[in-house]
Amino acid sequence: MSDAVVSVRGLSKRYAGGHEALKDVSLDIVRGEIFALLGPNGAGKTTLISIICGIVTPSSGTVLADGYDIERDYRAARTRIGLVPQELHTDAFEPVWSTVSFSRGLFGRPPNPAHIEKVLRDLSLWDKRKAKIKELSGGMKRRVMIAKALAHEPEILFLDEPTAGVDVELRRDMWALVRRLRESGVTIILTTHYIEEAEEMADRVGVISKGELILVEEKHALMEKLGKKQLTLILAEPMASLPAGLSDWSLELRADGGELVYTFDGKAERTGIPSLLRRMGDLGIGFRDLATRQSSLEDIFVSLVSDGKGGGR
């Protein structure tokens, strides 16, 4: 992909004990996109990010960051990357301003107080610039981690579980910040197991399970392609089992026989609902109420990871 700012080819990671954390992962991340990497805990998300950021050495494969090989041209590649790790680790006794400024210097960037001020203001940290890290709340500490990652003006920003353990208000703030960063030209890759985070933010979604990248898809296309609709009928009288007369439809009984659920393709020309309702009328099956819902990204994710596409291998 010509406009790939991160290009991963054939990446594998095997540990000494034989555990294979990543299996032949190839992925292109497009300049200026927000890419969400979804997967259950232990799926390989952090391993993948750690290799791309040059923290973990792969067993095989290559990574290019803005055209620079992460192993051969480590310094040039790493300067283009900002990483906000999952764990909050900073010197507790340092003030915010010096923590963030020091991080810029680590990447060989000349001092730029105006940039540091802008980063701190964007993250609502300006009033805390003289406070020691240990005096801050957990949410504020996470903002400091983001400020540190942005101090050297990276083109690519990795956020590893950015809102784990963060309250809803701060989560919304972070989402707004990520969007502003993208508007300023930064490419953002976030790992998350909060499905609504990917649904809210991402342009594209990658699903990783047991070290394998099982799917990469534009978010809306994914939800259209795999999104199903469900019609739930609240029955007038509970049924012990589905009558043979309804075997033409994909139905299941729920709520102790009190609900009949029909799963169908919402984009199909014929949904089958009118004929189902007619057949129910013919069979004397009455219902008190009905409701439809579209499957969410969460439903899709759960089915992908559990149905063997990536789960069983």
C-alpha cells in the first residue's frame, strides 16, 4: 500500500518456552487514519505494538515506520513514533513540565517550550504543569503519558488500551483529543477491548485472536457485511418448543419460551418477516409486542473470535 505509514510483513514472535504470541501478521496502516486493533486479553495486541515500537524483537518479519526499518534504522523509525503504554510509569517526584520536556529531549529534538505548552493545554494539563506526578489523579497521570508521547511531535501515535480504568467523562475527552490529533495529521493506532471505543473512533478495525490477525476491514463495511438484524416477538403464550410449521425461518426461543427471535439480513430485498407473521397467524401463535435491533460491532467481534475463524486455531 503506497500510502502506508506503518507496514508490517510476516511478523511472528515465539518465546523461549514455545509460546507463539504472533503468527505471520501482515498489516498496512494508512497515513492519517485511526486504526483500532481489537482482541481479547492475551490475543497479541500489546506484543504487536511493542514490536512495531522497537521494544520487543520479532522472531521473523519486518516493520517499516514511515519507510524506516524498525531494526536497521531504529533511531529514525522510533523518532516518528509516539507510544502511550498501558502501564502508567513515570518518575513520581518530577513535575509535569519537566517530565514532558525531558521526553522530547530523549528523541534528540531541540527544546520547544511553545510545543510543550500547546500539548499540555490540549490535554487540560496546563494548570498542573508545576504539580508533581504523584499528586495527580489516575486520569491526569494518563494524560501526562499522552503528553510525553506527543512531546517529540511524532507522526504515528500508538495508544495501548488508552481508556482502561478511566471514567466515562475522561474517556469522551480522550476520544475528542484523538480526533483533534488525527485532524493535525497524526496517524493513530489504538488497541482496545472496549468495543464502543472502536465503534466510536476507528476508520478501520483489525481483529486479532490467538496471535493471528483474522480480519482487517473498514469499520462501516464490516458492520454492513456482518451486521444482522433481529426481530424479537413477545409471545402472548409461552411455547415449549418451536413448531415444525416455522422451520423455514432462522428462529430461536428465549426467555423461557416467551420470546421468539428471528435473525435476518437487514439488507436483503426480502426479509421474510411478512410471511413469518402470516404463518404465525395461520398457526394461531399470537404476540403482544415486537422489536428489532441491528447487531453491534460487539456482536460481530464475539462471533468472529468464538466461531473458529480465529478462535479454534
